[in-house]
Amino acid sequence: MSTSSSILIGLGANIPSLEYGPPKKTLEAALNSFIRVGIQIKKQSRWYSSIPIPKSNQPSYTNSVVEVKTQLSPHDLLNVLLDIEIKFGRKRSEVNAAREIDLDLLAYGDLIIEQSRLHIPHPRIAERAFVLMPICDINPRWRHPKTGKSAKDMAIDINHSHESSSCFVVS
């Protein structure tokens, strides 16, 4: 298996949902719903806490990354993730608003897709400690399809920036 053949989904939340309560509980419930929509979880990172980006007065985020297996196409997978977000309380009111749930399709194998609704790999992977650190939990040798850099090397690069101190393991 290629080190870049993974399908990676980022999870995040920073406000409680009415039905599930704290962000981690909402994200765990969303993960439990994956199998019903044709998404099998192969690996999951630890849970992380991170400050909002861009910086704001919002609560900290709870983040994780999962590696999944699915027969869904990238477009269908994106639509399923958006449907799950709605089911778990996501309301898209403004850019960078606090949220009950955020599911990002980070990578789909070695594919590079740049369309209006779908960007694979996610355009800000290399800038986000809360994405890179969880990917390193799953597979530090994972390689970015566009740059060829490994998750570990990108994490080392970001460790030299100020953002790395804004993300830490919670479980």
C-alpha cells in the first residue's frame, strides 16, 4: 500500500450540540454513524485540543483524524459528510463561526481535485497542527499528493512556527 493511499477525514467541534452535549461526544456519535453510510473506520488518531484559527474568543476545538475505507467516490463522500454535519447540528451561518461539528475530507488517496466544491487534498493541511499531529498518529509517512512531503516532515516544519503550541493531546 502506498503511504498516500489513505482516505483521511478531519473532525472538529468547539461548541456543544443540543442532542449530544460536549464536542467530543458529538464527534464520537458522528463516527458511530459512519458505518451506516458506507464508511468504515480503519484507524483513528488521539483527540486533540486546539485554539480557533484565525484566533478569536471562541472556545477551543476538539479535533481528531480518521483513516477510512469506502466505495464512495470523493464527491459522494463529501456529500455524505455534509449530510452528517447537518444531522449533528451544523449550521453554516458565517465563515469561521463556532460549530457543533466540522467534517473535512482531507485526502483521498493520491487524488488531486481542485473544483469549486471539492479540494483534495485539503488546501490547508500543511498549515494546521491540529490536522498534521493527528495524521502523524495514524501514519507519519503519509505523503501530501501535491508536495510529496510526509506528514512527519510537515509537522516538523509547523513545529518551528508559533501555531504548534496551540494544539495538544487530550486523550
